[in-house]
Amino acid sequence: MSLAVRVIPCLDVDGGRVVKGINFLDLRDAGDPVELARSYDAEGADELTFLDISASHEGRATTMEIVSRTAEEVFIPLTVGGGIRAVEDVDRLLRAGADKIAVNTAAIRRPELVAEIADRFGNQVLVLSVDARRVPVGGAGTDSGWEVTTHGGRRSSGLDAVAWAAKAAELGAGEILLNAMDADGTQDGFDLDLIAAVRREVSIPVIASGGAGTLDHFAPAVEAGADAVLAATVFHFGTLRVGEVKAALGAAGHPVR
């Protein structure tokens, strides 16, 4: 029996507000994170992901007060990421109400952090967030053709995105949040090749992110290897509803909750 595909709205938070742009640029306001979280919970979202997208870039911790207020309003798993640099940060966020923690920049800088978090809290708590993009023309190539970016997509790490996902899984990551930076906010569809490439290398769940624009985009992501589908723009601005996505996945033969 296949596990149900999870549908996950993503709250990209900057300055206490949910924002959304294209490739993390030209951000526009999408609303209050607490209010949006409440509405997505009511709509039947399976989980919520809360990413403080400027925390690492600004060298600060995730805004704890907003996390706490959001956690109080929802009764579904809440994943929080942004500015997490140590086990102590994870502890504080879990105490504030988070169920899972997403790490990105700090884990690239010090991969042992993945194992440290998994050892202390269990791998079910740890989501590795991978902001992957195709290597630009003229850039240093990688075996897979994708590289990892950091600081909200602002910097190239030089790491092969597929190899990094596989290494993090070995270190103890419980899930991979795979964000296709080239597709992010474009609404042109998920990067199916990227999803399939990572799926071949890891056995842990893969969350597909970046590019959702129509109902027809979700089932192919699952067929490419995603265990969950994440979207922001189409939900925040009312293009699609969570229930519609679940209905489309069910109609395509994929079990949903």
C-alpha cells in the first residue's frame, strides 16, 4: 500500500510577513504567516513549512515569536527553517512548537551538524533543505549537472546537489526538501529531472518544491519520485486550493489523506 502523498503549503517569511517572488527575487507581500497558517490548516493541508528566508543571509536566528504564534494556530506538523546553526537552535525551535527543523546553509558549512541533530532528536525531526539549480553556462560543472546554492539562492556552494542529498541522507537527514531554484515562483512546473535524479540516490522521503502553477503539475512530480509536493505562490494568491490539489492527485491514482 503506497503512503499518502502529502500536500504542503510553504510560508516564506521575511520581516514577519509571508512573501513570494521568482527565484527569491522581486518579493511581494502575501500576508500574515499566522493567518495563512490557520487557513491552510482548515483547508486540509497535511503539513506546513515555515522558512525564514533572510535569516541566514542576515546572520540571525529564526524569528521565534512568529514560530510560536504559528504553532499555536495549527494542528498539523510544522517544519521551520532559516538561520539554524547549532543543536541549541533546534532545541529552541522545537520548544517553540516546531515539529521538524529544516537546515540548509549551516549543514553545508559543517555537515556534521546533520548527524548531531539526528543523534539528539531523531532523524524524523531533520529535513535537509536543498536549493538546487542547474549549473550555469560557464560555471564549474558537477557530475549531476545541478549545484547547491545557499543564503536564499544568493550564493553557489560548488556542491553537487544530488551527491549532497545522498550524503545528508547517510548522515541522518529524515527528508529532503528539494527546491528547484530555476523553477521557484515561475509556475512553469516542477523540475522532474531533478526530482528523479535525487530519487535514484536516496531512500528517504523527497518533498518536491519550486514551479507549481497548475493542477496538472503535481501528479508528474509524484511520478518522478516525490513523496510530498510543496507550493507557495499558487496557494497564497488563490490560484489553487489545497483540496483541489488533493483531488487532482487522487484522480491521477495517487493516494492522499
